[in-house]
Amino acid sequence: QTTLVHFDPYFMGGFRNQHMRFVAFVAAAVSYGNLSQILLPSLRWSDHYNKSKSIAHELLFDVDYWNSRAESVGLPLLVDYDPNVLEGIIEIENIGGRSRNETEMAKAKELIPCWNETSSLYSGLDEAVLRHPGLNLRRTPTWSWIGQNEPYRHCQGIPENSPSTIKEEATAQANNATNTKSIYRFTHLIPHGGLDGGTGRLWWEYDIMQKKRTQASVPTVINGEYMKIHPEHHPVERAVYELLRPSKHIRLAYETAIHTALQTNNNASNITHHHHHDRGTTTTTNNEAPRLLALHPRVEQEMLTHRCSKFMEKNLSRVFERMETFPPFFEQNTNGSKYRMDLVFIAVSKAQIAQKASRGGELGNIMNGNRDALDNARERGLFVGSDNNNNNSSSTIPIPMFESGTEVAKTIQFPRLKPSSTLHFVTENRRKIYPQTIPPKNASIPESPYVSTLDMGVLELVASIINFFTAVKADIFVGVKGSTYSTDVFSVRYYQQKEEGGGENYIVGPNGIERLYGPAAPHACSK
């Protein structure tokens, strides 16, 4: 079956920007004649802070979960590469011409793979160039290189190379052939992508998908108040939000992090937690999972100078204060004495928060204050100030906070992917064309069956994914307007929890905290 291939060496950008490009790629398969397959090994995700390093899609995401549900929601399956299925030849009997011997015919009928399984790149593309750390992919005309070298000219995947077109044209020329049999190669692969010229084709395609969300927000009365419900996403994006789940390695990592954070704080405070958290005492049962609140305040220094920061509360202490006294975060009928969460997860960049202020004046004071506020929360926990009854009494049992991301990502060991059975043939092909791209291996040193995120060079990418899905998993999420990260957490939570009401999501900003009903608005800094 015709199969879409991502021919760029990896998706580009931070995790959520790569996700946007992935959504556009899946949408292209759906719109491109409704292709039912995507080539799984062509999907690679990159580390934004470690250029040229990337990781296979199946190590990050649950492919079995996707494939078990994809057809029911109209999405393509993710398939492995099999040249016997995806590559082929057409034999045309000619009138007259020279007969070829068995050796010549065998050579002419060899399958030439258009996918290189040793480099995870489209055949004929130079791995030494495309994976070089200094390469600017945004200025690299990768598309124009496809099919430019023998024996890969049939790999362009354009309509002129389709089996039906080849057969029709070859049959028409049969009387003029020099051999009694003509052999024509074809591929079922269709390459798609391209970064040459800036943000790239997939980014433009995603932007077009978002612009189609132009329907007016629907005024709705909820709990006696008028709310605006934003239009839902493109059907493909909605389906991706539901089907793209983290791999078992990443799920285990963040679930262990939540459990460890709770146990660590229990041991430190000699307490155990229940589904509510008293401002003075805490009770427990052992069979109930902790209630988790996730916060994405987006107060990193580089964001505080961004034009989107006008929608955000830049002062982290004020964010904490607003959350501490926000009525929906308390158990009902407790007069503000019991919180509804046992643990608070904060998704921030430690490095960005910890560094010395890059600006002076008031903004510089906020930057330094945010560092101190986060350090204080790490040391003391959250919500240790006056209670919301303004009686100046303090909670003696703070709610513990934890960060996940980088430290948890360091503990993950991914299984080393095994090469395919067609490795030898493809390797020989590449040695003839690009011998410099095949690194020598020391056969005397056995490879470990596992490899760490540090060794793979994708630590920050995996950390971002862990933080993202921890926020998705939380009982309550507090994010910000103007951040693609928060916007996507809102949306994933809404679609994955739609049957239960769409998730409990809140937006914190300069004027306080408000509940978000429905999916998030399209990301924009202009309004």
C-alpha cells in the first residue's frame, strides 16, 4: 500500500513544535488520497538543545495503542519497512530486442530499497551531511536531493513513478525497446516534509489547519456565568491528541516520580495523604492515589521578555498566592480548611529559573524573585501562608511540590533497536555511494541492550515529554495563555477526558485564575 515517509532527518523545534509538525504530517497522509500507512522508522524526534541528536518515535510513544485504534478514527497505521512489500518491479515483454542472460536478468530484477534502514533516512541522502551538528536544516534543500543518484531515481515518489503510470508508458514504448524484457522499478513510498525556506512545509500546513478554527466562540452559560467555548480542533488533530500516548518507559518514569515525590514528603513529614489535604493535619488511606495538581507558570527568563508574556503573571510568588486562596482548590463545605490536592507538580526549566537575572530594574527583580520563590517552594512546600479566612494562622503541613523532567529522564534506559534483516544489502549499497557515512564498529566490544537518554543526546526532549504527560495525567491543571505548551496540555486533557467533562483546567494570568471550559483557543500572541 502507498505509504507516507517523513524524509527530513527529524522533526524540528521544541517538543510541542515538533508535535505540531507531526500533526501536519499525519493530516497530509489523510488528505493525500487518504493514505492508510505511515512509515514508522521515518518518524524521529530531535532534542532542541542538542542539535543533530534524535530518537525513534516508537521509543517515545505507544505504537501498539495507536495502531489498535487508528483505523476507527480515520488515521493511518504506523508500519515498519519491508522492501518486499513496499518496493517492486514491472516486467514488460517487448517485441524483438536482445535477450539477456540469467545473471543480467537477476541483476536487473533486484529490489532497490528507497528507505535506508541503517541510517533511517531516505535512500540516496547523505547521512554525514544531514546529521552533522553544524548543519542548518532550514537552509538545506533536502527535497531536491531525493532521487538524484543512481540507483534511486525511482524513489522520488511523484505520480510519474507510480506503478500504473510506469506500466502504461512502458507498454506504449515496447516496440522500440532494445531488450526482449524491460524492467522498471517503482516504490510505494511517498516522501513528504521539507524545511528549506524557514519554518518548513509542515509548519505552514499546521498553521493552515489552525486558521480553519475560525468559527466564533460559542457563548454558554455555565454555573450561572457566561463563558466562551472555543471551537474544536481539526478532526485529525483531535484524533492525534487521543491516540498519541507515551511509551511504557516514559509512563513508568513519570508514575514512579509521582509516587517517589509523595513518599519522600511523607517520610520527611511523618504523614500520609488522603484525597484531601488539611491546612493543619492530614489523614490517610493506602488504597487511594494522591490527588495531583500540575502547574505550568511559564516564568522562565526568556519568556518574561517575549511578547506573549503580556498574558501571563510574571511573578511566581503571586501565582502561588492566587492558587493558595483560590476557592475551587478547596474541598466543599470545609470553610477553606482542606485542599483538594495532595501534591503539586511544577513544570519549569530549572536552568532558566536558576540563572542570574538577565535584565535589570523591575523585571530583573522579578527574575531573581522567581528563583527564590521556587527554591522556597522546594524547601518548604506550597501554601504555608495565612489561610483564606484571613485569621493569620498558618498551615503547619504544606503541600509538597516536585519537579520531574530532567532528573527523571536521566534514569530512563531505552531498549536498543535491532537492525532489520535487510541490513546487509542496504549497507553494501551505501558503501558504494557514501562510504564515509558508515562508521567502523569494534566487534570485540559487545553493545548493551539498553541505551540512556544521555548517551542518545535527547535528555531535554525526553524531559519535556515527561513533564507534558505528567501535566496531562494530573487531576487539576493550571496553565497560561500564550504558551504552546499550556495550550496543548489544555487540549490533550480536554479530548482525552471529554466523556468526563473535558478535564479540570484553569488559566492563571495578571488578573487572577479562571476556569477553562472546552478546548483551548488557537495559540496566538496578538489578542
